[in-house]
Amino acid sequence: MPMLVWSASADTIAPPAHAAYLQQALAGRVDVDLRVTEGASHLSFLNVLPPHIQDPLPDREAFLDHLTTEVCAFALDRRSVSERYSP
């Protein structure tokens, strides 16, 4: 099954290098669509931030709307893997 992996450029807990390693390790076996969100932190992906946390993204709501749209589009793509990733 293909994977959609989102990472945050300012994530110090699970940095983008970890996601890139996953993509590289699975190369040739699993298609990994890696997306790195510039300026985002580890917690930017949460719907509700913990108290006293300020998100670094300038328009967090727009980012979350975009994230939701992209994840749903990926999950609902009913084409076969070969159709989805053919050149």
C-alpha cells in the first residue's frame, strides 16, 4: 500500500530526516509520498494545541484545511497502485 507521510521542517521530535529515511528505506517496495511543511512544528498537525503552545505557522487554520483535503484525497483515491503511480 502506498503511504502519505507528512513532516514538519521545524520538528525536533521527529525531524524530516526521519521521514526521508523511511522513504529511502522503502524505496522500490512501497511508494512513499513525502510532504514537508515549511515552518511547521511537531504539534502543528494537532487540531487543538496544548495550553500555552504557540504554533509557528502564520495561518494554521489554512494549513489544517489543506492537510485535511490532501489526506482525504489520498485516502479516497480508489485507483490501483499502478494507475496511481505510473509515469
